[in-house]
Amino acid sequence: MKITLSLSGGGLRGAGHVGVIKFLEEKGVEVTAVAGSSAGAIVGLFLASGRSSDEMYQFLKDLEKRDLFSLGSKEIGIFSMRRLEEKLNSFIGIDDYSKLDIPCYTCVTDIDSGEHQYISSGNPIPYTIASSTITPLFEAKKIGEKLYIDGGFSDNLPVRPLKKYSEKNLAININPLRSESLDSFKSLLIRSILIMIRSNSMGAKKLSDAYLEIKGVANMHLFNFSEIDSAYESGYNEIKDSWDKIYKKLQ
């Protein structure tokens, strides 16, 4: 079976995407094109560059807090992702989308227009970082003369750029809402962000041929490194449990 794959943002919940890809590998499903926002853009780039699910999983396991939370300029964001960008450059080793194994579309948000852009040319690393910059927590990413922020702000589950392909589309959402106590500025900010990005993911249900929301990551904080294993297992187990229905929709 050949499909296209859309992957939503969701911080370290992105390990759930890797679990899904592990299952697809085992089933012999070939992904012919991929699109993603934020964490989904990172995992999508891994996939497009030919990395296996095991390699992706190890990359996530090797991440440290300082890779995401080194201090930025504080003018356009509190934290900088420069360390993560260095790690992606080393891990991927590809400087142009044309060198990837399959077409890859990275959703970014143009901070001037507020509109989404699906990037598929140029150097994929800076755009992948741009797609992952949840402002104001992280610095907006300047590429050329443009400033970009998290793709999830405008299209958190990009299916549109893949509609031109003949293969059917599977969309994976790792942003179920959870019940929580909103007792701090940080918790309220993250909750507000999750509500916003979840709302612009709902259109993917209609655009995609098969849709799966990974519910097991609902109680996982966006940046909890200790829950990467749990997110990975949720992705793997939930697509496994839903596979019969999903498979019929993708035929």
C-alpha cells in the first residue's frame, strides 16, 4: 500500500508520530509524500530523509532540555532552538528539499501576513525549525528577509499540499485536549495555544481519507522528556488497534 502522510504539531508528543511510522513500516506501507507542522515537520523531515523509525526514536531519546530551552534574544522570543538546529543539521545532512527521498512539505506561518506557507524548496532545516517555534516561548525564525513562526498557528495538520497526489492520505493528530488545573501563567498560555492549534486541525478530518487522533498523549505535557516512551507506545498501539478501519479507508 502507498499513502501520503500528514503529521500535526504537539511538542514532544511527536514521539507518537514515530510510533505510528514504526507500525506502518511493519505493515510494509510506503509513504510517498509527507507534510507536517512543528513536531510533525521534524518527524516528516526524518521520514523524507530516509531515517527509520528506530533512528527517529533514538534522536528524540537523546534530546536534552538545553537543546530546546537555551536562552534567546528575548526580543522575539524567550528561548532559542539553535542547539536543535545544529542537531538536525548533523542528523539529516541534507541542505535542499530536492535531495530528500520523497516530497516533503513544511508548514510555516508568515508572521507578517499570518498565513500558512507550505515550503518544499530550499534548505529544509531552517524551515523545520521555523515550523517549530511556538512564540512567544521561542524566537521567531528569520530566513532571508522573512520572519516565520510555528506552522501550527495557521495549519497544524497540513493535508492540503498532499491532495495533488494520487495516493490516499492518512492524517495523524497528536493534540487531544486534556483536563487540567490552570493555576499558572505558563499552564494558561499552553492551554490557550493548544486550543488554538487544535481548532485549525479539525479541517483535516474532512480533507484526509483517514484520520487518527492519538488519545494516549492527552495528559502529556508538550515538553515532558520523561514521557517520550509513553507517547511512542500510544502512537504504535492506537494505530494498531484502529488499523482495520484505517486500512479500508486507504484502499
